[in-house]
Amino acid sequence: MRLGKRTTAATLAAATATASAGLLGATAHLAASASTAPRVVTVTITGHGVTMEPGTTLPAGKVVFKVEVPKGDHTLQLAHLHDGYSKKQAGQDVNAAFGGDVKAVRRVDRNIDWLGGNEATPGHPGMFAINLSKGSYLALDQESNNVQGFDVVAAASNYRTIYPSSFVTTKHNRFHVHTDLALPRAGWVKFHNNAQEPHMLVLQHVKQSTTKQDVRDYAAAGSNKRPSWGLSDAIGAGVVSPGTTQVVHYSLPAGKYLIACFWPSKDTGMPHFNMGMWKLIEMS
């Protein structure tokens, strides 16, 4: 999800019910010790479905995902439904949550583990890494009702270690960028959710002249259109639940960026962005 590109409740709810928010650079280099082998799970999203290579059974541990799309703009989202929470209920609740239903937001927050993801466009794959334990999961496309289930087995994986170039955390529904200088315009960002609600990481390129007041005015207006100060380059890194970490690759032009979260609040039903969960930063 990004400014001017609304991830509708209908598409996300349909994907969850069926099974149950960038322009990235070319395939990124994975830094690691020489003793480890480069192993990547490639997820391809088309209008016909979601496929995984080398398959839908993965070893537990650090898993690196590469998202490829031949057409359109798609965001892969990984999720896990808790036992006893039906696919039908999940779909209904997600739909209602994005409509501002606070009770539905709380049921979704309590019963679905959101594990992250990344956005991809043709020729610009998205890459991210998360740590998975044994269990059953969903790989869903936020832009359609396409979904693929997959299983994680107990055997530990041997995926490469990724060394992030920047670190972003959340606390009290605010972003904290852990660097004294501007973020690098390309690399791996480690995103850890230390708050009490799910959050997403959106990096949106904006005009250099954009001010905090510009953002406040846009948020107060409740618009879904791209603001006059919004530019085209962005990434949407998927949703992560409290206590969850993902490491996301990005490659973007240098300049000013807006970090934002559009997940609905468990207290008001409003998107966190409209409640002040955003930050202007420089990338060089």
C-alpha cells in the first residue's frame, strides 16, 4: 500500500477467505559467510495464482523470499491463522476491519499472525527475509484473491544470513529510524515491530519541498488520492504482527521519503497514518 494506491479491504479479505501496501532494483546480493549456500524461495504472482519454487514445503529457520510478477503491481503477504479461526471468519473480519470496525480489527490482530512481505513489479522483484517456525502458512497476493498454502517443517534451513544496512522499529505506534545519518538509498532494512498492534512499512518518495504540515493536512483530509507532493517511487513491505521482524530489500532514488503505516487502529478503526504514524526522512 502507498499514497494514491489503496489496498482495499475487499482484495485482502478475498485472499484470506479463499485460503482461509514500490519499484525495487534487480535481484539483491545476499551478504553471508563463505560456508553458507545461497538458497532463495521464488514466489511468482500472476493473474492465475501464486506459485512457489522449489515447492510448498520449506525448512524452518531464516527464509529468503524473492517475489516476481510478469505483469502488474503485486504485494506478497505471508500470514498464519490461529487454530479455531475459520477462513470464512478471517475474510469477514479483514473486510470489516478496513471498514473501521474496531471489534473486527481486534479479532484480526488476535487471530492472524502477519509475517511480512514485499511489493514487486515486472523486472523489479521484491525480496525479503523472515524467520519461520514449524507450521502451516498462507502466501497471498494483496491485489487479488490468489493464495498459496505452504508448510514449514522442523528441519533447520541453511539460508544465507543477511546484514541490513538500516534498522527501523515501532513503539507506541511511532516509527524509530536507528541511524544518525540519512538512510542509504538501497540495501536491506531490518523492520521490527515492537508495538502492540500490527504495522506495515511503506517508503514513499515525496518532493524535496514536502513539509510535515503538508503530510498533516493530507492525513486530516482522509484522501485516498496521491497528494501533489507524492512521487511515483515507493515500496510496500507488507504487514508484521507485534514481536515480528522482517528484513526487506529496496532500491530507490535518493531524496526525501515518507515512512507510513496504514493498518487500522484497534482503538479507533482509523488507519495508523491518519493518527500520526508517519515520519519524513532523507535517503542518499
